[in-house]
Amino acid sequence: MKKNKILEEILNEVDKHPEIMSRREALKYLTMSPLAASVLAGATVGATTASASSSAKGRVVIVGGGLAGMSTAALLKNTASDLDITVIEPDPTSVSYQPGQTLVAAGVWDKEDIIYKRDDFVPSGVKLIKGAVTGFDPENNKVIVDGAQEVSYDQMVVATGLMLNYGGIKGLDGVITSSGADNAVVRQKIGKNGTHSIYFRDGAVDTWKGIQELIAKAKAHKGPEKLQALYSMPNTAIKCGGAPMKIMYLTHAHLEKAGVADKVELTFNTNGGALFGIKEYNAVIVKQFEKRGFVWNFAHNLVEIDTEAKVAIFDKHWKEKGAYDEDLDEYTMVTKHEYKEYKYDFIHVTPPMKAPDEVAKSAVGSGQGWVPVEKETLQHVKYKNVWSLGDVAAVPMGKTGGSARKQYRVLVENMVASMEGKPLASKYGGYTVCPLITGLGTVMLAEFDWSKKPTPSFPLDPTQERWIWWLLKVYALKPMTIYGMLSGKA
């Protein structure tokens, strides 16, 4: 993929929002700014662009054709053209741009702006099976598709993504297997009557409607008490851990724009013990919350919701000393619970998330569901010809598109090395990036790794909210992903 293709796609995005920036202004910025130039170059020049260099042969099956799986297929084909590669993926829009759902929910993009067809991004020479893997048999190196077809492999990559378990909250029903999958059951409760969630495409569209309804309600509100907007963070690992805060920031920005921010109290209830897991970013976010008048509560997990009465019940939990253990010379710690009701006018639900049952209950899964891999090499801990990346892989802090962008290159290099009988030299360091949208026009680009320290890619203070990162989020990241990463060159 040539650099000018990505540039043209960035400019196409600019054309959709002339009120923010013209194509001429964008070209001037991209030409004159070394920082913008480095971002653009990173989508193409920073990747391996040479022709296939490995003579490795064998059958590779990739379970899952989303961003992680399809990018892996592309890079594998670029690296070892003789490989027989098959991607198994049932969703016809599996490569759609999920990070854009926040912008859809904010009214910045339309749903159509983030939908891409799987079949348009199958790499040349790669086979596609339009089905779902319903069984794993790693002992015999094969998978079962749709309960019938057997597909054998020499190497397998598990990149199924995760499941949105709305049914894990009492009062809600259903599980969504992917962002664009059938969501009829979930939408019986989510997407209406002030109850919303951006974690699936239709839900993001409904969230934008919900924000507008909240604004209208605030404009008509005359009482002394503020309207209540709630935002939840569950007790499971989730994809894009910053998204629940992003939609809160964006709701506030729209309320402020409409002149009614003083009529709505925004409360963030998280199961965790901090707003953000990296202390440098957490300290700044606390100040941002204070400045905007947000309320937040730790150790609060959403366990039940009555969407008709608009009441959410959170499990407030804490540890207390229990009985004294003389052998260990310490007290046991007992978890205590208090169930607290919150009435709301608007709520954003972040569902509990889990690995697909077909993975979790198979030999390649684990007690926690996620695929257990060596976190640096991404090789399965038991089956050395099985690999995993993306949302389903059991690695710390790795459920973002930015993480997958680092992981797929490590995985391909190690898989090819393994097939060639070489050591696994490539290491994933836990890189994660969260473009934390803090308003309409500002983003804090939070980059970090397993050191739990900021790891900025650019010579700017990473804790600052900046307009430049808004431009990166709105204009550049989608083309870099769709036309860079999915070609195996970003």
C-alpha cells in the first residue's frame, strides 16, 4: 500500500467535515508539520515493505477475520508467500472500524463511516471460509466449522475477539458476538428510555440519539435537583478501556455546547480502584474530572438494572479483616458488599466481556476463558503451533487496536521463526495506546506498556489534552488502520 493512498483517504475524511478543516488546510498541515508527517509515514514506511523473504511452507488457519486476524493474514503472506493461509470468519463486516463507534455516538461520524466489508480486505492468495469455528481439536491440529467441516492446520492463530455479555447484568438479556452481529435481544432494553451502550454499532447510533434526548430534557428541566447521567465500568477485562470515560467526556461536551451542563450531574462508577491504571495519566484525569464537576466512585460494579424504572444497582465492595490465621500469622481478608441504587435519566452501560464460549470451553482456552499465551512471544503455553492475539489473548492490558498493531508483527515473526526452526526472537512489550477523547476537539494520547509508565511516540507531554490528537483520531487513524494495518504494512 503506497503512502499516497493513505494520504488520499485522510483527505477524504477531511472532506466530510469542512466546518473543521478544508482539504487545503489539511494538506498544508500535513506538509509543514514534522509531527503529522511522522504519523503519516508510520502507517507505511515504518513497516516491512520488502517482498516475501521466508521460504516457510505449511497450512496456517486463522480463526477470526477481524482487525487482528486479517492483518496477521496479510503480513504472513507478505512474509512467506508459499504459506497456505485460511481465514475463518462468519461476519461480513468483521473489519469495520470499531474505534469509530465513540465518534458515531458523539454525532461526529455516521454509522456508514465505520463499516467496511470483510471480503474487500481478504489478502491476495489467502482463502476465506465464511463460517464460525464451533470446535477446537489442538491435539489433532484441526478445527470444526459450523459443526460439520473439518479444517486441518500446521499452525493456528486464534483471533476471535471477545463477546459483549449484556446478559451478565440482571435485567438485561443477550450476548453480542461482534460489534455488528445480531443485536435484537440486547436492543429490547439497550438503546431506548435513557439506557445506552456504544460497544456495538447500532448501540452507538442510539447513544447519539440518547445524548440529544438528554440535552432536550435538560433544557426543559426546572427543578432544583440535577438530572443524573451514569457511566459504568465492569469487573471484567474490556476492549478499549478508555471508552466508558470517552463517552462521558463527550456527553459533557455536548451538554456544555447546549448551555445545560449545569443541569446534569455525570457520575462514573468503576469496579476498579482508580480512574486509569497508569498513575501519571490517572493524576491528570482526576484533575479533568474535578474541573468538569464529575462525580466518581470506586469499587462499584453494575449488577442489575431496571430499564423501565430507570434504576441501576451497583455492588459496592470492600475488604475487611476476618479471622486470624495462627499458622500464617495474618488475618484473612473478607470481601463485603453493599448494594446501592442509583436513579438515572441517562446511563451508559459497559457490559461485562468474555471470550467466546467455543474458545473458553475448549482445550485452547483457560479457566478465565482467554487464550493463555506467553505474553511476549504470543505462543500458546501448551500447544506450540497455536498462537493468539487481540482481544481474546490472555495478555495484560492488550485489548486495543493499538495493541493488536504491535502484536501481529511479533506473532508473525515468531511463527515464521518457529516454522524455520529458529528461536522466537521477537518480543511484545505490552504497548497499548488509548486516544482518550476529553472533549469535542481535544484528545489525550495515552501510550504505555507493561512498565506502567507513559511511552509517548512523539516529543510532546503525553498527559496534555491536544487538538492535534483530535485530528489524528478523527482523520488519520482510520485510514492508517484500514489501508495500512489490514494490508500488513502498518
